[in-house]
Amino acid sequence: MFLGTGQEIPTQRPGASADVLRLLDDAVDGVDIEFVRKPWRRCLKDLESNKVNAVIASFREGRERIAVYPMDEDAKPNAQFAISKFGSCLLGRDIFRSQWQSRDKFNTKTFTIAVPSGYGLSAVLKKEPLFVHETVSKESAFELLNKGVVDSSIDICQVDKIKASSYPYSDTDVKALFPPYEFTLGYLVFSHQFYENHPTLSHKMWQWVSEFDSAPIYIDYLNSAKQPQN
């Protein structure tokens, strides 16, 4: 959740994740964060090559090869140290929501869903009875749903345990389909080199994250993203 385009980070309201990390920067001695914005794959490459020290990332099998996560005793990411906890829901009108509940009966691709390009759920959704139409942005996906071009889209519908939405059109029967289709945890992860050089500082940052309630900040940004639409 970094706002804006290009590689510059806005000074005012740069994004929820940046706001949380700025608070961490102020709170933990020895931390001095410089923000950079790059395409996601470039972020991971730079982490692997130690050009950046940290990124915020969900866990994917094999990603621990290039990133150090806060692990539990079973060598799995410890959810207690997640910086963000999002639930993603399918969005749709009444007819879609009612038919979706019996989707196992459909043998063919029955519905069309608009999903922003690069969205982590795209591959999973293709296994459902859905034609996945990728868009350049979340706003474009929402516009297609509002105009009835597609049957569904997807949105963050829950932050931690609090329901949320960034869908901007209020004059339709489009609603989120609960429970969330998927939950995603975001972690502050470090390059192997940074962690090896600063293990104590890394754990101090993870500990601060575990004690800080970031949900209100993320919800505030989601609410502010709603632009009144007709």
C-alpha cells in the first residue's frame, strides 16, 4: 500500500505500509529507513542481491531462499509478527453471490471476473468456473463490474478482524461475498545479508510490529480510496 506512480514516494500520505514503517523508524533505536518504490519483481531481485535490506511480502514456498521471515518453532512464518492481515473477498451482485454458492455444479467457465494484473490470486481463481479478465488497475476492475461488463471482481474485505472495503460505487447491489476467499499475511522480511549483520535489530523491529495495531491505518487508507462515483 504505497500510493502514487513512478519511483517517488509521496511525502504526504505515502501509503499505509509506509506510514507504519515510519512509526517503526521513530520508535526503534538504530533504525533509519529510506523508502524506494520499484516493480514487485524488481523488489524481490534487489532483496536477493542485497541492493535493498527489506520488503513487505507475503509468504510463498521457496521465497525464504531470498528473504528472512520471522519463523515459529515449526519453521513456519509466525502470524504474530505479521505487519498486515488481509482478507480478500469476491465482489458481485445478488445473482452472482447466490449462484456462486452452488458453483460446484458448473462444469464450464460460467462467470467473468476482473482482476488487476499481478494480483496474487489470479492463478488460483483460474481454477474456479471463472474467465479471469486482467486489468491495469483495481479501479479499472471495479469500473467493469459497476458497468456490468463482468460478473465479479475482488477486494480487500477484512483487515485483521475488521470488515473493510475500497469499492467506490454505492448505488448498486454489489457486495462482498463472505467469508473471505483468502487471507494474506504481510511480513517485514529482510535480506539474508542484513539479517546476518543485524539479527538483534531485526528481532527488535519484528517485536515492535507484533505489538503495534496497524489495522486502523490500513482501514483509513481503504476508506479514503473510495471516491464518490455515480
